[in-house]
Amino acid sequence: MRKNLLFIMAMMLSVVSYAQYTFSGTVLTTGGAPVAGQTVYVTTDSSIAWNPATHGPYIWRSAVTNGSGAYSVTLPSTTNPGHPIWAYTANCSTGTPLTLSSYHTYAGVNITSNFTKCVPPPPAALSGTVTLGTGTTPAVGAKVMLIRKHPDSIQIGTTWFFTWTLTAQDSAITNSTGGYSFTLPSPRYDSLLVKAFLLPSHASYSSYLPTYYSSSLVWNSATAIAPTVTTSVTANIALIGGTNPGGAGFIAGSVLMGANKTTAVGDPVPNRLIILTDAANNAIAYTYSDNLGKFSFPSLPYGNYKIFGDVVGKTSTPLNLSISTSSPSFTSILFEEKALTFNAKTTTSVSNVLGQQHGIYPNPAKDAITITGLTSDATVTIYDMTGRTLVQQAVNAGNNNVNIATLATGNYVLKLAAEQATTTIKLTKE
């Protein structure tokens, strides 16, 4: 009998240790009316002796009040007693605290936290105009995105990192004067970013880069609309123009999935924005990775460049590179998208891995090209500038000629892939 009682007690303790409790309450106005659609945030207060080893991992949860003004958040089962928890929501008037908050220490039971807020004022507007460069020419038909920027955390291995999550809230198309307008979300706690870009059908699509308010190419240096701003805001955006005078240079590479992601490492990543500037940070051009993760910048003048990307929520450190008469092509660039970063690096040239003495010749070519110096089997794939595959052929030391007679005159991207490495170069068909 005693053994049975001990077993039952152990089972009860086991159930208690894995129980999930709630953090709930109501949001009412000063007059007692329920506030529906109000977002309440429940998060770890890391400023008050939070210890993840004893209190459990960082918490970041939110809930929206229902028609009765009630909200409820289920705390993770990994939350331990002593965990400091901060709950907060937005108020609505400059005459009172802009943020209503309450602090609680988790004790292994449900927590109730109610809020009383003022009656919200009429919604404020966020509006402005988008122009082509710093002049007065309106960017008619440009797309403008309203983006929510809120703090978050991510666990990599056993370590938690602070990060930002960016979520599209709304979008608009500029009118005949380049104007746009949004209603500012209310109530809100998070900051807002505004980004404008031309659609592919626009005549100046390739000449102006996607630009954040007030004048930034990347999200982490953009001007944010703070949550404390409750009045209407004017956010004009002058699209940053890219200047490429043209030349014989060529830059290309790939975007692949890096570590710490849910999908397979090494998978190609399409539709990632890649930006090219000169050494003085003047914009040159931009492009997006295609369905194969490939990107290229053809017809560039010789000189020094910086290449980086803009992926929301991830930082991107510029990679410095140079093209010249002796090295007109730079084609071994690899962007890896990881949990917190989107950085480029140069990969080992296939000429080193495969032991090539002379490379691919002739280039420019008319009817055929020859791959020299092969010491292992490889595959040659030729794409047009949109990423469409036109030629694909296996090559080796005994069969190293590729027929390109059917290709139209112009520029192409040639990828040479072997077991040990892959490289891409610009190929010109005469």
C-alpha cells in the first residue's frame, strides 16, 4: 500500500512539474467599457535578476483582447517559479502614461493582470510622397510597405539571442502625385518602418533601389516611427538612385541556406535582395536571387565595390571586392542566410579545386567552348540573365567541349559544378 501511495505522489509531482499556467486579465476603459482588439504583451523582465538556468528560457508572448476586453496567454511549460514577468499594453493619450505595465513573479499558479486605459482618440495617419531621387518627380505606381518592428529572441544551441522580427502590416500603391497614406495602428507598442520600391513594370525599375524612410537601403538603419508617436506623421521617401555607367566587369554568386535554419542547409534561397555600392557607399545597382539562388551584376566598370543584402530581421555586413582588367569577373560570392545574419563570403575557385590551368575558353565565343584542366567529372550549366537554363552538359578530361551554337548573341551565366566546388562566370556569345 505504501509503495502505491509513493507511486501516486510521484505521478502527481510529475504532472505538476509539466503543468502550463495562464497569464490573463481584462483591458477596460476608465469608464468600465471593455476594450476589444487590444494587444497585451507578456515577456520576461530580464532587468530583474532573470536566470535562464533556474527560471527557464526567455518568454515573449502576446494576445489580443476579445469583445469582453479579456485576454489570455499560456505560459511555456519550461517556465519555473521565480521567473520575472512583465506585462504591458499601450495606452492612448499623451496626458497619461503611454504604456500600461505590471510586474509579476511566477509562482507556479495562474496570474491575473488587469489594465485600465483611457478612451482612444481618433486614429492618426501616416502619409507622405515617394519621389524618384531627391528631385520632385513623383514615383507613380510605387509600392509602399508598412512594417511592424518588434523585439524577439531566438535560441541557437543553448544560448538565447535578442533579435528583431519584422512583419508586413499593410501596403499601398502611390497615386498620380506619388502620395500614399496609412492609418496608424492603435493601440500599438511596436515601432513601424516604411519601405518604398518600384514594381518591375515601372520604366525606372532598374534605376532606383528599394528605400526605407527616411533614406536607407537596409532595415536596421532605417528611421522608425516610435510607438510613442500618437499624432499623424509625414514620411516622405526619396528613392535612392543607382548609377552604373557600364563596363566589361561582371559580379555574380549564389544565395544558400546557412546553419540555424529550419530548412536544409545548402538549399538555394530565391527572392533575396542583393545591393551593390561603390567603395564610397554610393548605390550602383540591385538585384534579386532567382529560383536557383543565383544573382549577377553584368556590365560594370572596373573598380572597388561593396556587396550586401537586405533581409528583414537579419544583419548584413558588406563584403569588399574589386574587379579590374586583370580580374574582370568576380563570380565566387556566396551569401549564407542564417538565423541572425545574411553575410557574403568568397568561395574557393573551381580553378584551384579542379586543378585548371587555363579555365574556360574562348570567351567571348561563337560556336563552342572548351573546359581545360579538369581532373574530375563536372557539370556545365548555362543560364540566361533571368536564370532560365539553356544548356546543361556533363564534362570531364576526355569530353570537355560544350556546343553553344544555338545560343543567341549576348551575355550568359556559366556554372561549372564538381563534387568539391562550384563556380560561375560571365560568358559572352558573339
